[in-house]
Amino acid sequence: TWGTETPTTSPRSRSRSRTLRRCGFRRVPEILELVKAVPELRVVVGDAATQLLWEVNAPSKEWGALQAAYSHMMHSSDEVILEEAAKLVNRAMAVGDTKLPTSLPIILELVQRLHAQFGLDIGLFSLFFLNYANLGVGECLYMAQNVPHAYISGDIVECMACSDNVVRGGFTSKYKDIEVLCGMLRYAGGEPHIIKAVELEPGVLGYSDPDIKEFEVVHVRLPAGRQRTACFSSWGPAIAFVWRGTGSVTIDGEVTNLAPGTTFLLAAGVRTHMHAAEDLDVFAASCPSQYFDFDILRRCID
């Protein structure tokens, strides 16, 4: 499924495979290279929208041009999408030109892969608009509100701000709301927002960024037989879950057994004592310190 929702961050869990995602719009010059190289893309983008892309010579023109190009593609008739997508798949299977734009080979590889899963879906053309992120173990990707994205494969741990909607646009059997999607997206080209993990202490990685106002994520890895005492959040609550392994956590003298999928809620300032029977991976999300108004908190404490 691809579409958009509220802000999310996706730390990569510890697994041998890599996670593949599409996220945010490519820069306009890169999209133009792809439009020139792929006739089927040119058809669904349209001549008028393509001309707007060519006329982008300042950041102020980028939003409108990207919106026009992407919206025209998303509003293409079913007949046009089926016809051009079939041609695109044939092109992807036959391509052998080494002079193609550098981003095109991986796109055409994904066209074949996703066509095998979803058929002649309109989402095949979104591959040309969206960035491609290949995340390794421990790497993290942040998607701000209204940034289009699609999860392709691999294992991730995803943390998302409170949301009451997910707007879908392709690669799904669920309802697709094209009008709402095209009207709400953030039409700004650029690189994916990658967040580097910070080792807070041995075996503890922290994922945070000044742009993320709603939450931060901590990953605790505890080898079998080891113990750790930790406080996940001093000023607000935290919610944690076990991704892998077994063990136990003691909170205020109460012992809870841990297994994959176990979740537990922690009040502000609560210290936990964890014991790993097997290699244990625990992720915890909490509000960052800048989320709180410390003047109000101090008055409450006083």
C-alpha cells in the first residue's frame, strides 16, 4: 500500500534482510530525466504538466509543478493506466541500455517486482515520483505529515503520531481516495529524511530529531543472561514492546514475563529492571523533552 498519514519514524529492526521503502518526492530535475527516458510516464504526466516541470527555476514554483504532474498522473483513466502500464512492464523486462538515468534501473526492477504482486496498478507510475530508501539494520527513516510513502519489503519497527486516517493511492485492495490524496500531499522534492541512531550507552540506541515533535524511540538490546535497569522517560509516559526474545521486566516489585509482542505502559520516571532469558530486543516510545512545558511542570511540582 502507498499513501500518506501522520508523522512516522521507522527504525530498522535487527534482521539480516534490508527494508525497502518509497518516501517523499524526488527532485524535479530527476523526475524530468525519467519523463524524458520513459514514454509511458510522459503520457500519464501529460504535456502541460511536463512543461510546468521544465519551468521550475525557483523553489516557489516547485510545489505547483509537482502537484500538477502528480495529480494529472493519478487522475488518468483506467484505460490509459492499463495500456501504458502494460507497455511499461514490457519496457522494464526488455531494458538493456546502459545510458539510462542512474535511478531508472532500480525503478524498472521494482516495476517488475510490484507488477508481479499487484498487476497493472497505477502505483507503478508513482515509483518514478518517489524517492527510494534502502535501510540497513539500525537505520531510521522519518516521514513527516502528508509525505507520500510506501513500504515495499523487510522488517521495521514503526512509531506513528496519533492518527485517525490513512489515505491510500495504490497497491491496495482497500478504498483509494485520489481527490483527498492529491489535495493533501506535501509537494516538495528532496532526499529522504534519514535519522542516525545515537548510542546512549552500550546496547541502547536512541532515535530522535528536532523535526520530530511528538515522540522519540529507544531500542534496548539485552543479550541472554544479562540484566538492565532503565528509566525510559523522566517527564512523561512511555510505551514499550518486545520485538524479539524472552525474559522478564520488574516494575515496582511486580514481575511481568516478556515474549515477542508483549507491550507495557510506563508512567513518567518509573524505573524498570529487565532480565533476558534469550537475546532480548525492546523498543520504547515516549515524548521528547521539548514536548513538555517545564515551567508548568515545575509549578505543579511546587
